[in-house]
Amino acid sequence: MNNNLEWLDDLNAQQRQAVVHGEGPLLVVAGAGSGKTKTLAYRVAYLISRGVPPERILLMTFTRRAAEEMIKRAAAASDRGAHMTSRVWGGTFHSMANRILRMYNQQAGLPSDFTVMDEADAGDLMNVVRHELNLGKNDKRFPRKGTCLGIYSRCVNGCEMMEPVLTRHYPWCLEYKEALKTLFTNYVIRKQQRGVLDYDDLLLYWLQLLNNEAMAREIGGRFDHVLVDEYQDTNTVQAGILRGLRRFNTNITVVGDDAQSIYSFRAANVRNILDFPQQFTGATVITLEQNYRSVEPILETTNRLISQSRERFTKDLWSARREGQRPKIVTCKDEAAQDRFVVERILEHYEEGIPLHKQAVLFRAGHLSDSLEIELTRRNISYHKYGGLRFLEAAHVKDLISFLRVVENPSDEIAWFRVLQMIDGIGPATAGKIIAHVAKAHDPRALKTFKPPAAAKEGWADLGQLMDDLVTAEEGNPAAQVQRIRSFYDDRMALRYENAQARRRDLEHIEQVAARYKSRRQLLTDLTLDPPNSTSDIAANPLKDEDWLVLSTIHSAKGCEWDVVYVIHASDGCLPSDMATDNDREIEEELRLAYVAMTRARNFLYVTWPLRYYQKWGSYTDKHVYSQMSRFLSDEVRASCEMVSCGTSGYADEMDQRGGYDIVEQVRRQISSQWD
DNA sequence: GATTAAGGAATTTTT
DNA sequence: TTCCTTAATC
């Protein structure tokens, strides 16, 4: 045991108190930039140094990257090596659920080779069931697959009945309540038949296991300590899992900030963190209020911003970093001016010595960076984009993965469907028959005993051969299997889709990723549960030391920080998003989102918005629209910032400088917009 | 039963 | 606009 605790000296009093907390529940309310990651990492290191076996520590975070980062810091903090910390159980709720369910699949009533569907697959399966039940056949207004899945997911994750969920979030679907119930019942049965789980099932099965006392004793008994990061973004099922895990041992540490709760669309419930002291009696509550990240003027602005929130539980943060420039709110003539402003500032800061990867551009929705990306490419500035449309959603990538999935779980019908559609002469109807046949045998080689339609003769033999090869392939070498699949698929892919060259590169990337794995199952699990969230994550690392700018959705920026942050499209309609202004609760969450974005900045913060922007599908024809500054940039917030304009001219410019353009400019805009 | 053409709807954030 | 569903044709 290591009794030298000098390494705890670089913590402040509250952080230290949290780190050395003994037995029993602990809630750490950690404001933005208050050293939350550090505290949690040090606590892990501390527990290990006190003799807790690392494999008896469960550390749950929001992303796998966050877990890895924390474990790395834990190893660096103490003199305990990585060989100790790497034994910690660390990852997302979903990946931990997967791990547990692989161990206790029998008790959970799951086949040992169950596969996990991503959201798109779940939607497809929902659609299959929907059609089989003839729902929406004579009624075009029956909710679409995405909506159905959304309703289902909200009920499951929020542990709520249909009625309140429909009333609150989907009032236009209320009349379909009974039909939806039937649909969901059949959807659940179908998943069980096929041995597939959706994301929600991972949590749900885990929770159900824990509801059994013996299992709660068994699973909870594996862990001496449970630690949870970003607790404000957990949902009711996750809170239930934690209660189940801690029925016979109350060592639990949760860390979070109610002001940064931004996942209610995934049924996250702020009440989890607010009610923690009631849920876990005798909980110690520690608040971290010193901000180490941002300079004082930025903190002043973000404090003013969040003070507009109705319900607020944490206190104002303070910073010892007194120097620094005030945030700039930049009114741009149009999107092009915004792009130009941002790029010029990026290059200026770069010249001053701030590398690109210490600068980030943040936005509400993935597509809001489209025009900036074109500008960056034109100017040869390399960037990584996080969030938005993801790599695994691309059709060709899904195709490739489907091959692996049918070998892993021959009953996985959604995967089979994709695979079979690639053969000319096989359509939905034949595919359905084949799937029933193969699922019955639970062996992909059963293709051989199915008599294909004459039109499909050609591809059929090839596919059969492929399945043979994959089933007999070397188990520990998924990269070889991917290569074999590509020999079958590459040409078909090229015939099917545009952009074959770029897509082929993606497939090569997957092969490289596969090379890092020793089992197909693990590869598949990681691809669905911890998907690479930037295309560049996938690439091997030849360009590792190259510098790149970060572009990210605000959601994906959670937990990160940069020297310079640009929040773009800070106009009403984008932030808050038009899609989320139906009620006060949604608007509050958008405000917290703006707060998360702006608190990512260490030294420089720019908030920009274009007066006019292009609305692509607003009304059939492309059209630009005049917008207004985000309602969150109130008088108080603006008073703490420097107001700048870019590309505007004349009268509007002058009014901008005085911060009083609103009325005049609005009238002018209204009048001219009529003729646009 | 597969393929293609025409018509209709929608538009965020992510494990 | 694009994506997705449905209806008509092969």
C-alpha cells in the first residue's frame, strides 16, 4: 500500500474533501471548469492507493473517451502505474450494461450471441413490425418510424406510461395510443425472437436483473465503489440501475452540474441530481465553485447568462484568472461574413502562438458548419468535426457491418435484410423468406438449402461462398473477415452508390480499425456502442502530429475546453433552435446549452451571428431569411461583452455599435425581406 | 415479385 | 432540396 499522499496537494480544499471521502454516498456539484475530471480521476487513484482493487471500481462516464481520459489521469496522478488503473471497469452506462449482460445472459434470458442494434436499425425493425400490423396503411398520418421509436424510447427511459408521454411530447399522436401499444408489444416480442437488443434494452435488462435480490447481491457485490460522471444527464432507468447496484453497499460517488443538463431529449432527468440526497440517505454534498478554466471577464458573462435560468441551484462561479479580454458578440452581415470573421480570427490567434487544436468552433446543429467547412477547405485549414452526421450512419458502412452481424447472430433480420438486398433479383419479399429460413437454422450457411429465385442465381453462389468463408474464418482476426467481405462488396458498392472512391476509403478505414481487435464480437460492440464520432478518429495515426481545428456540436463539446472558442449562429432559431421553443422547459434547456458552449472557453470567446442566413428547405425554394440575435444575449449579458459588427455598413453598422439596432434594423429587414 | 417513376413530407442534439 | 413511401409497370 502507498501511504505517500503528497500528490493530493494540488487540489483545493473542496476537491480534496471529495477525493478522500470515505464510505457512503457522495454528491459533488461541480460547476463548469471547476476541476471535475481531475477530482474524479484523483478519487479513483486515491481509492486504489488505499487498497481498493481496481477491478472492484466501476466508473461510468458519458463517453468512452471520457473514461479513458480519467483513467489516464488517475494513473498519472498517483505513482500507481497504468497496469493498476487499466483494470478499473470504465465506460458508458451502455457499454457496462453490455459487459454485464454478456456475463449474465442466461439469467437475463438472452442468447449468448445477442447483437446490439443502433438507432437506425431499431427504427427499421420498428417499421417492419409496423407494416406487418398494417398500421398506417389507410392512414397517412400514423406516426413514422422515427416518431414511434421516439415515443417508445421516452416511455422506457423515463419509466413513464404512454399517456403522459404522448400528452407532453407528442400530443398529435394521442389518437393512436392503442395502435402504438400493440406496435410496441410486438416490437418487444420481435427483438426477443431475433436475439437483438436496442440501446434502451441494454439499460432495461440490466435494471431488470438488479430488481432480483440475488442478482443485485451478485452484481452489486462485484464493486466496492461506484463512480458516475455527468450525473445531471442520467435518466430514470440509469438512476434505478444505480440504486440496484447499491442496495447492499452505499459507496457511490456522483458528479455533475445541474446548470449543464442538456440531454432531456434522451429522457435525462435533472431531478436525479437534485434528489440524490433523498434517494441515497446520508449523502455528503460537496460543491466546487472555483473555476480554473476561464478568465474572469468570460466567467462574468457566462454567470450573467445562466442567471436567466429559472431554477438554479449552484452558486456563481469565481475565477482567480483576473486578466483577459471581454467576450465579443459579433453581428455579421451574412453567413459569408461570419465565416470570414471566424477564419480571420483563427489565423490571427494561430499567428500569436495558439495552435489550431486549442481553438474550437461550436454550433447547435451539425449542418450549421457546412458553409464554414467549405471556407476552411478553400483556405487549406485542416479540421476535425465532432457530432452531427456520423460515420456509421453512411449506407456503405452499415452494409459492411451487416455482413459481420449476420455471421455473429444469424437471426439478426435487419442485418440480413441489408445483405440480401445487395443481390440482384432479391427484393423485400424473397428476403423475408430467406431470413425466416436462415433464422430457423440459426446458421448463415443455411443459405445453401434455400432455393433462390432464378433471377438471383448469379450473386447467390458468391454470397453462399462468402458465408462459408466467414463462418470458418479465423476467429481472432476480424480484419481478415472485413477484407473477405470487401472482396465481395466493393464492386457492388461502387455500382450502387455515388462517390465510390471516398466510400472505398471509409471501408479501408474500417479494416484498419478491425485490425486492432482480437474478436469480431468486440469489434461490433465497440462500433455500435462507442462509435468513432469523427471520421478522423478512424484513421490510423500517420498524421498524428499535424495540427487541426476542432468543429463540434455543442452537445459533443461537453466536458471539453479550448483556449479560443467561437460560438457561431447565435441567432434565434438556431440557438435556441426553432425545434425547441414550444415550452419553457425546452427553452431553459437551450439556455443551458448556450451556457455549456460559452463556458468551454479559457481565454477568448467570440459569439457570432449572421443578420441574414440561407434557409435551404424553408419553403420549397431556397431563400434567405433575416434573423435576430439570440434571445439569451440579454442586455445584462451584452453589457459584459464587447459588441462588434462585421461586414455590415452605414446606418445598421452604427446602430450595432450602440447595441440599439433592434428596432430600426428589424423594421428595415421586414420591409426588404418582402422582396427577397 | 422486382424495379422504377412519381408524389409527399420534413427539417436537432446522441448512447 | 432530399429522402422516403406508394403506385404503376416489367
